[in-house]
Amino acid sequence: MKMRAGLVALLSLALLGAYVHAQFGEQAAKLDLVKVRDDLFVIHNDFVPGNTTALITNEGVVLVDDKFEIDHDNIMAQLKKVTSQPVKYVINTHFHGDHSGGNAKLQALNAQVVASEAARQKMVETKMPGLPNVTLENRLRLYVGGKRVEVHYLGRAHTNGDVVVLFPDHRVLAMGDMFTFGDATPQLVDYTGGGSAVEWTKTVEGALKLDFDAVVPGHGAVTTKQELQKFRDSTMSLRTKVRDMVVQKRSRAEIEKMLRSDFHFADLHVKVSLDGLIKELQ
């Protein structure tokens, strides 16, 4: 029974990855470069793939996430606008291909890839290329060109391996899909990836305890700590509404309708999260 359940989980992960790639990863995204600080930039695009954050130093570039493989050349072109330094480290906020798909190409250029141990295990299970060279359980610090980067694992949220990346001297936090900003990118709990609606709120609360002002979401525009607080409140609201409807024995269709209207769920979010939400919140 355990083997069958594990196989179903692996197939679900593979299907999610294939779905996202088929929908969004077949052609390179149109990118633009957003200046956050003098040496800190976001390589941004609409919706999918996820944001890439770039810290520029005189000893190399630190990237947070690297989009799909097909976006590699465009990412490098954006970086050349502001530096001639090579990419030294890539930090994956989680294992999904729209945040880690460029790993192998950057490793071929001698970059080291950093992720949580849990994220690496998901990448191994699903036979993804570009496995991380360095993993962490709780926290890791990088010092590059005299600049500090902190990587924090705070608990389950979007997946079981999400990390946040703090640039303490810049007071900026890159959060991956633990936080998405804007109506087009609602909270998505990847249950086959180990995510949890119940634990998500506490994990975001852990992030809010860090010292920062600006936030780079996994998808959406760069925003503020205040908006992250509002997102934390929305995670609580979502799970409360779903739990209440489950207790009231409302139908799956009714719960789906509420999520689409109140939390802007689209087909992908329903496909990935709905049944898991109902099960977790019973």
C-alpha cells in the first residue's frame, strides 16, 4: 500500500511539472530588469516563470531562482546589462521547474546550486536535471564579494522544501512561491510536493520575524512587508473558509466555486490544491 501511495505521489509530481512546463515553458518569457537596490535586481516577467533575483558583487553573481531552461539565454542577457561577472551561486527557493529549470546550464558555467535538502530530494524523485550541489536543513550563509546572503528554511508552505533568501544589508527578502503577489497568482498548496495549508501561515509568520522592508515574491511585482502581512492573513482566511465549508458538509463543487471567486483560483490551482485542501482541513 505504501509503495502504491508513493508511486501515485511521484506520478502526481511528474504530472504537475509536465503541466506547468507544457503551459508556460515551451517558449522563452519576455523579461525586464527591475532595480531594487544599486546592486540588487529582479529579472521579472508576467506570471510564469517565477521571478529571478540577482545580487551583483565583484566576485560573482548570486541568483535566487533561474526560471525554465528555455529562459537561460534571456536571463544571461539581462545580467550583461549590469555586470560582466559570472553567476557564482544559484539558490532555488523550491524544486518546481519554473524556479529551478536553468540549474544545469548554470552548473555548466561553474555555478553552484543551493537548495533545501527536501527540495533536492523532490528533484531526485522526479529525475529533474541540475541537482543542487549544496543543501541546508535550517539556515545557510553565503559571503560573496563582501556581501551577505542568508538562506532560511522555516517550514512547509507551498511545498515541503521552500526557503526564503534574505539580503540583510539591503533589507530585502526573496520568498519564492511561499508568497505570490497579485490576483493572478493565488496561494497554491502543492500537496504532492509536501505543501500544507495549515503550516503555511506559521511559516510565513517565521519569515515576518526577519528584518527586511522589501519583498520579492515568487510571482508578481516587488512589494512591501506590509503586503506580506496581508498575504499571511489571507492564508488564514482561506483555510478557515474551507474548513468551515467542510464541517458544513458543503460539496466539492461549492468549495471550488468559493475558491475561484474569493481567492482567484484558476484551473491549475484547483487541479493541484483542492482535494488536498479538503482532506487536510477535515
